[in-house]
Amino acid sequence: MARMNFGILGPIIGKISNLVGYIRRGVPVVRTKPKKRRKKAKRSIAQQAVNLRFLMVKRFVAVISEFINVGYHLDVADTPKIPENGAVSYLLKEAVTGVYPDYEMDFSKVLVSKGKLPPPLNPTVKLDGDTLKFSWDVNPKWGYKLNRDQVMLLAYLPANNTAEYLLSGARRNEGGEELKVYLNPETNRNNKKDEYIETYIAFISDDRKKISDSVYVGRVSV
């Protein structure tokens, strides 16, 4: 029951239907009653499994979002998706292995770019100090446009969930490029010691209108 202590035009004190009237610091206030929170239903194992897979992929994609925005831009160009949506969709289907709750990313199946340009030929990588040295075969029969493609490099460090990448490096006909990585635990986000690096390479056209599928170059021990 509500009371009108200050006359018919005065403030309401108490409850009327879903309204509550009271005086707060000398000022009359009327607000709606808070709705009772419904108890959340317990999520099923299947729902928890989907959620865990999604979080795993999103965690990976978030670290390399700038690279993904370039690498998947053309793949989703004629769809309502944004590049990160395209990457998450692909990785959920192709790169997550295992049985709940023991899921893992199969980094050999990860694509960090998707397109129709010819991919790198026989790429290799080796670690020299804090520098990854990538190389690939050069074909003398490539035309001018293909030779002008630029290399894209990515190194992912799982222990600290960090990445280093290059979006526009050497030309395709140069046959090699370098990428510096930060391996000192004191400089890493979680201060963990990295034991290995997952590496990828792709090419993008000089006009940025074409891109290749990325190639998994391999796992490099630190």
C-alpha cells in the first residue's frame, strides 16, 4: 500500500503495482520494482563443448586480428561476415581437435589467410637467435605481376598466447624474409618460457586485391 503524506499532489510513499515511491536525500523518487532474476538453467555438456571450442578459437584469433583482417578480407568480401567471423567459422570446423573437455588447436590445419593466389613454393623456416628466417623457392617463369606479390609472415607463440607478424614483406621473387620474435619471458605477457613457435606464410598481390591461402611452415623449437 502507498501513502500520500504530502497531499494529493505530493510524493508517493510505498508500492503501487510495479512502482515504488520513497524519499531519497529529501527528494521524492518513483521507480519500478526490480524484476526477479530467473535462475540460470544448467548448460548441457553439448552446450559447454560448443562454448569451449568457440572460446579457444576466439582467443587465438584475437591475438592475430590485424593479420586476420587482411588474410580473410577477400574471402568474406561478398558476404555479411567480417574477416574475424570468417576465420572463426573456418577454424571451428577444421582446426579444433579432441573430445570435450580436452580440445586442442591443430596448428597444421590453421589457415590465417584464404585466397586464390598461388601459395609459396616449398617454404622453410629456421630460428637464428631471436629471428625467424623464412625462405621459399623462386620460379624464373613467373610473370611480372606474380613477382610483385609481397610475403606475409606470422609466428604464434602458444605458451604466452602472443604473435609477431609481417603484413607486407619481401617480393615473391626475392625468395626470403625475416621476422623478429620476442622470446624473453620478462617481455612476454604471461612471463612463461616459450618452448616452440607455430609459423605461417602467405602472399598478397601488390594491389591488395588478391591473396593466397596461408601455408603452415612448421613448428620451430625454441
